[in-house]
Amino acid sequence: MTSPTAADERDDRAATGAHVPKYYLLKQDLLRQIDGLVPGQSLPSERELSTRFSTSRTTVRQALQELAVEGRLQRLRGSGTFVAKPKLAQALQLTSYTEDMRAQGLEPSSRLLHVGDIVADDQLARLLEVPVGSSVLRVERLRMADGEPMAVETTHLSNRRFPRLRSHPKRVDSLYAVLADIYGVHLAEAEQTIETVLAGPHEAATLGTEVGLPLLLLSRHSRDEAGSPVEYVRSFYRGDRYKFVAWLHRPGDADTAQGDTARADTARGDDSPFVIRARR
């Protein structure tokens, strides 16, 4: 994604007539400088930037903080501010996290955080098509790429359909492989919603971020080739390190387009999340 240019900013001000905060103008100047630097390269200190741009350190700090939240900078306490690595881009398609990372030349890994049985509430019973109160396996994992925490993922599966699934706890890198190898179940389609949320204490501690950092919440409801529900997954991805990409087609073209992996439907209602229905 390209950064806004000075012309963009002038056009914005002319179009809206709105006052543009000082920190925002500084942020755009810093973005242009960042575009000419390489990941890991350090920026001047807040004091130096304050002097260079003839502004207060409070203004500098606000600009740097927003760039860090957006994933353009990395701020390390006691070390300074550095240009962040580019965000990982994941196509919206029905593949596993392991497959997605390897496709980008990264080494995926997972750490099992928790595995246990819970009782199906109304929502889980409806999604997994099991009776309310039945046993559901809950698997929580930390997803990493090249050793860097990327997401906290919680998967729910019916114990009735997948008995003894807990006996394979070490195979946490890809549950999809376990479902295929042990149970002969292959995912065929899924409905996935994407929403923005703020990191709570648990997500922040697990991902090594600050409480309040924007996260991408993905909720995926997958079905097999027979149309039976397989899983319900909720994943919290770091908003500063991750972005999702979808190829969109005009209505009527999606079903016939070659290589189509995702269809985007606009959910009804102004406050509805963006919905993706993905197929293999």
C-alpha cells in the first residue's frame, strides 16, 4: 500500500476545509521518510525529531505512536524506534495457517496454550449442529511465523464427531491434517467474518503487545464436502503485523471465474462485519 502524498493531504484539506492536526502532518512527513528506509533501521529520537520539525515532543510522540499501532514502526523501550517489517499478507481462502505461512517462505509454528472440554452453549450447538450441553473440544494455540507471535487461535470441534481427538495434542501445527489423516474429513467451504477489536489482557500478554492494540478478529465456520459442520474458530491476529487480501468478482462472474478462492458479500446493516465465504 502506498502512503499518502503531500498532494493528497492538500487535496484533503481543500475538499473538507477541516483543520489538520499538527501531529497528523508530522505523521505524513515521517511516512515519506519511512518509505525510503529499510526494516530495522532506526529513527531519530523524540528530542531530535522535535527539534528538526520545530514541534513539541508530545506531538512527536503521538505521531510515532499512531505509526506503531498501524504497523509502520516498532518502538522498543530503552532501545528506540525502528522501521517495522512489512505486514504479512494472507489470501482469504480455505487453507491452513501452516500452508499460508509456508507459501510466503516463512516457517510456521504453534504452541498449545490450552486443550479441554467445554459444554456447548446455544451458539456452539447451532454452529456445530450438536445438542445444547453436549461436549465440545476447545483447542487454543499461539500461532507464530519465524518465531514471531502472530495470532491466538481457538478452535471448537464436536467430541461426538471427533472422538479421541485429544489424543493427538502434539500435532498442533495443523489440525486440518489430523482431521484428514485420522477421520477422513476434508474442509470444502467456510464462512468467515472479519472484525476489528482491541487487545485485552490475555491477548496482549500472549502476543507480546500492549493492551488496547488493534487486532483483527476472524471467526470461521467450516463445513466438509457433505455440508456438515466441522469447526468453529476464533482467531485474534495482530493488526500491526497482518493484513488480509481478497480477489473480488462482479456478481455473476464469481461462480465461473478460474482460480476464484473467495467471494465477498456485503453484510446488511451499517454495523455488520465484512463476510467472506471461501471455498477450496
